[in-house]
Amino acid sequence: MKLFSKESIIFYSILGAFTGFVIAPFIRSLMDLSTPIELVITTCFIIPMYVIAKKLLLKYFIKN
């Protein structure tokens, strides 16, 4: 999948929206810490989840 293809832009937009509007607020709601600490911890969860989701979606749903 090419980086700037139509499918790639749609794929990353949907994945980013899901991460930003569903996963990140859920993780932050579980923690009651200061904002910088929450952002660091949330980032430590979201980046690996994003990489895993990308690999799984590319492997099973978007086949070239």
C-alpha cells in the first residue's frame, strides 16, 4: 500500500480517529494523574496498539 494513495489516507484517517476519540479518552479516564504523566502513559499504550492494529488490518483486511 503506497503511503499517499487514496486507500492509505482513508485507512490512517479511520485508525487515527478511532484511536483519538475512543481509545485515548478511555485510557485517560482510567487514570487520575497529572496531564503530562497521563500523556506519557497514554502514548506508551497507544503507539504499540497502533502498530499492532496496522499490521493486523493490513494482513487480514487490506490485501494487495
